[in-house]
Amino acid sequence: MNETIRQLTSDDLQALQDMDTGIDDDYVIRVFDRISTGGNRLFGLFCDGQLASIGGYTVFAGSYAMLGRMRSDMRFRGLNLSSRLMAHVRDAALTHPGIRFVGANTQEFNVPAQRVLEKIGLSRQAELFSAIATNVETFEYGAAPWKKIDSDEEKMRWLETVYIRSGRVFPFECYYPFPASTELFSGQPFADWEFYENPARDRILITKHDVKKYDYLHTLYPWEDLFEQPGLWETLRAPLEKIRLQSEEGAFVWMDLTRNQAGQLPDQHPFDLPSPWFLYGTDI
């Protein structure tokens, strides 16, 4: 069997559509043009001219490469194609100047993907639950919302204190967490993020509008006292409503939670809480 690996172009869309991946309405096909251009790359492994496996990467903040979009034609499974392809994708990502981290994010139940990532030298670095809710009003108790921070210098101080110095993972976008560093934030326009400080000035809540098919209020809160801070949940009401006014399909709250935070959620909580995501990666 003759195998070749190359970067996919717009001419390969039909070959992608002809793959039998078992995935109905695969978003990779719907957004093929977007995820194979710009800062995105998509590669294919061809067996005797037939596209048998795909995978790619996206570069964030000029220094972080996230691997993903692994798909294999079911007629070729069992041949270890994904491991060979993703090793190629990893190496291609490393050719970008300035890359300091190569990683991938996959859910707990996706054991085959985890095996591929381990085979190409990535190790598990973090675990996060992507908790999604239509609203979180059930957690409100009438407390005043937190004060919004407008100063970029103050925002950077919080990021340095809470994320960079502690080595925490920072959910840069929905589905895309990275180890925090100065480089991760150097090119990010703070105008896209809203920072809210509690009255004691010892807690920060970060929100940003993200779009991953649907509109989300991506919410970051890195402490374990989710239900001990008056006004935390009330603070989400205004930015969520702002997104809803501009969204045709409605908007949702998306919170990346640690296992401890997820365990604090009360019975009958409003979140859809699927299996956790595992961040795999390796520092360069």
C-alpha cells in the first residue's frame, strides 16, 4: 500500500466528503475552507490515492500550536494511520518560529485519541469540565455585581498574579486551554475580555464573547469558592444579556471548571456537564 502525507487544499474537499468516518454532519467538512487556511493547517494521509486519515493544527498567539481534527476512514482503521499522520502534524507545527508549546485537547472518553497523543510524545497536563448553561440565575441572591476593570495594566497584573506565576492553565478560547505565559497574552487585545473585581479586591472574574457555532459567554474563575463570593453570579447577567441581544440563536454561559469546582455544583444545577477534557502537551 502506497502512503503519502501532504497538506490539504480546497481541491481536496471532495476526497474529505468521500471519507467514511461515521460522523454525521461533521463540522470539519462544513468549515473546511476556514480550518485549512490562515493560521490553520489540515493534513491528509492518503493510501493508494484515497484519503484515509486527516489531522491538523492551529497556531494561537504566535507561540502555541493546538493539534486536532483527527478523523480516520473506518475502512482503514487498525493500521495505525492516525499516529503516523499526527506525528507528521506535530513536526509541521514545530517548524513555526517561536512555537513554545504543542498540545491537544480531547475528552475523557476518547481513549483512542489519547493513545495517539501519547504515542507522539504528548502527556496529560490538565483536566477541565466545559460546563454550559442557558443561564445561571438560579445561583443569584440579589448581591451587587462586581466592579468592571478598564485598565489594561490592571488586567495584566491580575493575569500575572493568578495565572502566570501559579502555572495555571488559561482557557484562551472555548476548547483551547494553554499553560499561561507572558507570550500567551502579549498579542491578545484586552478589549475582547472583560475583567470584574470583587469588593475585597482579592478575586477576579473574566468573561469574553466566544463563538463556536453558538454564542457563548466564556467565563473564567480560577478559585474553588464559586458559591462563597457574593455578586459573582450576578455579574454574569449583564454581559450575557448583551450577547443575547446580538445573537440569532441565543447565548449560553460556558465555564471551564476544575474537578473540585464541578463537584461543588448543587443538585439540579443548570449546567450541561459532559465528560471532562484532557489537555495534552509538551513544552519546547
